[in-house]
Amino acid sequence: MSFLSRMMLLKSKAHLSADVRRAGPSRNRSRAADNAAKRKADMARRRVGLLMFGFAAVYIVIGGRLMQYGYAHPENTSSIIPPDRLMAARPDILDRNGQVLATDIRTVSLFAEPHKIVDADEAVEKLATVLPDVDARDMYRKLSSKSHFQWLRRQLTPKQQSQILALGIPGIGFRPEIRRFYPGGSTAAHIVGFVNIDNRGMAGMEKYIDNQGLAELADLGMTSNARLEPVKLSIDLRVQNIVHDVVAAAQVNFKGKSAGAVVLDAETGEVLGMASYPDFDPNSPEQGAKDGWLNRMSNGTFEMGSTFKSFTLAMGLDTGRIKLTDSFDARYPIKIGGFTIKDFHGQSRFLTVPDIFKYSSNIGTAKIIDVVGIPEQKEYLTRLGLLTKMKTELPEVKMPSQPREWKKINSITISFGHGVATTPLQTAVAGAALVNGGRLIEPTFLPRTLEQADEVAEAVLKPTTSADMRYLFDYNGKFGSGRGARIPGFDVGGKTGTADKVVNGRYDSKLNFNAFLGAFPMGKPRYVVLSFIDEPLTGEQGGTISAYTALPIVRDIIRRTAPILGVEPDFGSLGKDMLVSY
């Protein structure tokens, strides 16, 4: 083999060896690339998996929270929260038939966190657009203070709340609260009473409810969000509305200083209706603060005038010292201690006991009390509850007044209604004892059955005395000063009372306190109605005494309430014949 051939062979082997050497690293690089690609794919898959897991976890958390919120109670800080989340407030007050007299409604109050207020001037200007009556200076003082909480306005309307929310003022919020609402307004104001801005009872049955322990529980934070049982009263809203209307009309028409009336169940002591006028609207009690807050029926004392002659004759009959058939000399006035006792409707003759009652004789009554005696007079008036503080649920009850020392002149004037001042309500309660068989039953504004009344009743007069007094009431209703209250079909009896008012220490005959104590039906009296009007300037037929002012109040009340109370009219045999003819 030539050198050239050998060289060519070696050269080709060298090329082959070089190609072989080059081919080895290339395959290695290909394998590495494949491995890297596989690693990248695996990593990508792991990243996608992690991402999917992350999204799934987030959605699971969100879904779980949504479910939690769905089952949880909502927490609203700028709106009225549901009633089951409200703090327990007050029980509803109902009449005897379930009609609502007082209830709670949900509302909100406006507050501010001054440290969060950006511009106090701007906040005041914006709030004034919704609350035009706001005291801008006072509100600015509150908003610019360094405190963390300030009340701005209590008990907003829903419209005011939404308008303030739309203003978007930072640092302004709303707190859910309770507001007491009285659907009847002033109809039963003095009975139901009212509450203050913090929903605490301030008068009437509202205060009575607090006094039973509700206020103490609230102070201790032991109130519950459970609905409280309503409190049912003895009053009938239908009767109450009539009494209120009649009393208010009389006070206006007769131009009196004040007026009042009560309808009392003589057998149970339940008050079915009672009104004192002027009064107030418990939804805005501050507007009646001057004259309207005083409940003159239970918290005002007055000399009840000749209505007291009923009690004087009752004690004379009960002691046995007089009889209905007895007569007393009423021909001449009585002079004693520089005073002269005379009759307004003088007959100038001997008068029987029924005639003394019929003509309302001061002289005859003075002769009767002289027979009874001062110790017995005091004892009977105390027994009838006319000299002690009356017991009932209403907190507003005034103590009667009496002379420190009872002299003969005091005894005489007290016998016909001057010298002792009592509340009209306790006079009605004592009057009920005269006609219901002689039982004194303390008045109640809560329902009471006949059985419960028997447990609290106290015998203060003989049944025979009560029968005699029913006769006298009926006699006066037929033939005496009570004739004007005699409504056809209803046997109404009673006693008028006209007392001169004391002015500068002396009695002024031109200013009277007039009252009428009535009962019906006289066959078996079930209801007692007492009315009064203070200082009337006019009356029916132009008169200003009781027969023309206080008596018409009782007449109108009985005329409208008797059918509601279930008292059937009795027109005698003529009425029965007319019914048969129909």
C-alpha cells in the first residue's frame, strides 16, 4: 500500500473517529434537554395544581363565611334592629277589652363621635337641613368637643334617619331605642300616665308598673328581650272616651277652671272611666306641664259641698239617732261663733229627713250632726275613708285636709261640706258605700272580680242604712235637685253639691266648686258617677250652681254609657205595652 493510500486511510479513520466523538456529546445534550423539559412540565403542572388548590381554598373560605353570616344574627349599627334584638322595654297597657292604651315602637336616636368629625361647621349645616329646629350653637359645641360620644337628637323618625344617612357625615351614627306610643292620645292620660325620654314611668299606671319592680330590674341590667305580658286595666276605653269628651266639653262650655268625672263599679270598686281636664297628650307630655299634669280626681282636694250631706245623714241613720220619719226645725238661721248658718233654698219650716236631703238644708243638716256628735262624726268620716289617704294603684293620690281641732262650728260646716277637703275619687268611693249595702271597697284600676271585691270590702254601714240612703238618692232624683239627671228609662238618683270657694281667707259666693254624686239604676245601684267643675262662669239655663253645671256632666255620661255598661232601660208598664204592640 502506497504511502498516499495509507495516509488516505488514516485520514478517513481520523474523520470517523472525530464524528464518533462528536456524536456522543450531542446525544447527551438531547437527553439533558428532554429531562429539563420533563422537569419544567412537572413544575408547571404542580404550579397549576397549587393555583387551583389555592382558588378552591379561597372559595371554600368565602362560602363558609357566607354560610356563617347567613345563620348569624345581623348586626346593624345605623338602622333599626329587629325586635328580637331589642332590649326589653315596657309591657303593653290594655283596657279591659284588650284595646291598646300604650305600647312600644322601635325608633333610633342620633349620636356623634366628635373625635371623628372632620368639619364641625359643615356637619352642623348639613344636619340643619334635616333638623331645622336644631340649636346650631349647642350642636357645634357638642361636635367640636373632645369627647368620644354626644347625643344629638333622641327618637328620630325613619324619614329623618334616611335623610341624615344620605348626608354621609363621618362620625355620625344611630342607636336603636324604644319610644312609648299612646294611640288614644289624651283620652286616658291621667290614668295611663307617661314616660320620660329614657322610657321610665313618670306618672299614672306607667309609674305603677315601674314601682312593681320593672325599674329595679332595668337598673340592675336584668331585663330580658322576651316579650312582657301586657297589663290589662279595669277601664273600658269606650266609657273612658265618653267621660273624657263630656268633661272636656263641660269645662269649655261652662267656662270652668277645671272639670272631672269618674264612673265607678259600686260592687267591685273598678274604675271604668275617669277624666280630669285640662289634661295632656302623653305622646308629648311636656306641652301640658303647666295645668294638664295635675290629676284633680285623685291628686286634688276640694271642699265637696252638699254632697257631704249624704254622709251626714248616713251616719245619723246608722247610729240610730235619727229616722227617715224624723223632723227638724229649719225655720230660723243658726248663729254660732260669729257665723250665720242659713239655707240657700230656705223653706222656713220643719223639714223631714227626706226634705232636708231634697232641699239641701244646711240648717237641718246642722241639727242632725248636733244629734250625732263630733266624736261619731270623725269616726264615721274616717271609716268611710274621707279623712285618710286613699289606697289605689295610681301614685298620684293626695291626703285630705281637716281642721287641727274640731270645734262645734267646724263640725257644723263639715256636715254640709265646708272645712274638710277630699279628693273627688275618694268621695265617689265613699258614695258607693252608701248605696251598695254599706261596704267600702278601695278603688282599683286593675280588673277585679266580685269574689276579689268581697275579700277587700269592709262593712262601714248597716245594710238598712244603705237601703235608706238609696231611698234618699232616689227621692232626690225624682223630686229634688237631682231631677235634671233623671234620664228616661234609667233610674238615676244623687246629690248636688255647691261649695263657695275660699278667696283670701273668706268664702266667695260668686266662685263655686260644684259636684254631683249620682248612682244608677236605683233599684239596685251598680254604678256610681261623680262629676265636678271648678269655678264655672256659666251653665245650663244661665245658672252656675251644681244643678246647671256638674249635674249635666253626669246626665250626659250616663245617657251615653248606660247601654255600653249593659244597663237595660225600664219604661215601666207603659214601655212594656209599647214593646208588646211592636
